[in-house]
Amino acid sequence: MCLSAVDFAASTVLFVNGNKWKSFHSSLANYSFAHTFVDLWFWMVLRTSAFLGCIVGVAVNLSEGPERVKENTLLSYILACANAYFACAKLLVFSEQPEFVAGPELAWFWCQFGWTFMGIGIFLLQWRTLGLTKLENIFVKPKTVLVDAERQPLLSDAVNSNGKELRLHD
């Protein structure tokens, strides 16, 4: 969970180039695949949302949740591969623009591009870890009942404190 928060924070800071928060709004308003990085940020939102959905599913169903997450590992790989494929396509599109290659956005793009792959690794690691957790016995309290001689029923067949069986006469 903490790693998803780190992924969210790092991707957001890299997307806005440190402290240029107005670029967030302008990237959304004037979206262009070839000129903005907002789609890499949306992939991070998708990764984080998918993992948070898994956490909620496991929290609701402690006994079967981790097993279901483990069974759906292919879904995490599909999401991660689609994210990586998209990031590489973005790199190819940006590498064709001479103003981008020589521009000041290059350092921020490489940081965001690299962090995208770190985020993909974090996502896959968290998914695998969540699938391997065993949570069913954590919250279950033992149901052992201690019975001492003072708490035994008075009018039933019972054993006294000396260990002899007591019989009631009819």
C-alpha cells in the first residue's frame, strides 16, 4: 500500500515537472498524444486503482481473497505489459520530434519514463505479495473454553474437584 502511495506521489511530481501545477490542467485541456505526458500519469492511476481494488477484495474476503488474487496474476501481467507497451510507443513518438529532443522537457520525460517502469515493477511485486499472504487466521480468536470446578453446572452429571464422578439420584 505504501509503495502505491510512493508511485502516485513520484509520478505526479514528475508529471508536473516538480512544481508546475498549471501544466496539469493545460495537459488535460489540450491533450495531444505527441505533446503531453498526461497519459503516462493516467496509467499510474490505473495501476494504483487496480491494486487498491485487490486490497478491498482481500479485506472483504480474508479466506479466499489472496487465493483469487493469485489466480488472476495473468491480469496483472496484461496490465503491466500494456502499460510498458504504451510507454515505449510514447517514447517512439517523442523521439521523432526535434523540439522535444533538444528541449528542456527531455530530463523530465526520462525521469517519468523510467519511473513508469519502476511503477510497473512495484505493481507486479505488490500483486504477487498480496496473492501470497495468508490472512485467514489473523483475526480468528481461539474458541477454547476453560471450565473449572466452580463453574460446573450444579444439577447435571459432573466431576467434582477430586476427579470423582458425581451422580444425582432420581
